[in-house]
Amino acid sequence: MSPTRIVCIRHGESTFNAHHRATGRDPGHIDARLSELGHRQAAEARTALQAIPFDLVVTSPLTRALQTTAGIFSGHPSKPRMLVEVLHRECQESSCDVGRATSMLAEEFPEFDVGHLPEIWWHAEDAIQAEGFPTEPRDLFDARVAGFRDWLRARPEKTIAVVGHSTFFYHLTGRWLANCEAMDLDLTVEPRLRAFG
């Protein structure tokens, strides 16, 4: 039995990414959308990924990931199943990592089934921090990364695309991915991480 091929794909540039790169500041973009460049990056990735016969595409419910997934995989030749999953959402440490209610996502993205998600699916348990949103404790984030590795190991599909986020992918793979960069994940290799700051 051949091992499952898992391809991790970071979302395209978001409005948060563009602003933070230019200023070094959090612009307060809750659930940031793709920038114009981000849409172009998704279109380029679409061309590059057409030949891979994906069985499943699993995407984070953050808007920039849903937009990237739609941009890359709508009309894909292999017609992969699309699944929205919260385990691999971004580590919540910036405004863009705070989500929007499932009912809002269902209205904006009818092509994705989000009915299995709770209405509030992001980290919302803690008191609001000085930045204006709750930040996710490291132990909860680490548990999500480990849980997602186990979730991937249990999947029956042979070729899976995972559309997600830079910090989560760094802790999953040991590499920082550029916007719309894709890399294969080997679940038998534990990532070697630098100190988490």
C-alpha cells in the first residue's frame, strides 16, 4: 500500500500580510481577505497544481484560505472532495486569525459545506487581550498541531491538499511557506523547530 501524498499550500497574500509587511503593525483586519496579489498568486498556483490527482482538499475556514481554495481548486480535473476543517486554522495571535461566524461563511461561500462547524470555531475562551482579541495559549495550539497530524494519518485518501497558514504549517512541517507556496509533507518526519517566540 503506497503512502498518502499530502501537499501543504499556504494561502495567497492577505490584506493583513500586505499591511504588516509595509508597516510592521497589526492593521486590525479581522478574518483578512486576499489582496489583489493574493488572488493572482492563487491563479498561478492553480496552474501549477492542475496535474496532481487530489482526492481531498482540506481547507481552514479563515476567509483567505477559503478564497485560495476556491481560486486553486474550482474546476480541478480530478474533482476532489472539499472539506472545511478547524484543526489547522492559524495560531490565533493577530487580528486576521480571528474568524467569522459559520452562518456568515455559509452565506458568502455557498460552494463550501460549513454546516458541521460550530457558530464560533476560533479561539474565544479567554478574556480579550490588549490587542482587542483573545490570543491562543501555546499548549492548545500544540495540541491542535498534534491532533491534525493524527487526523491526516487516519485519512483514507491517497492524495490530499491542505490549504492553511504559515505559523501552523511551520509547526507541522518545520518550514515557513511563502504565500501560495506548496510543499509535500512527510508524516514520518518530526519537524525541527527553532525556539517559538
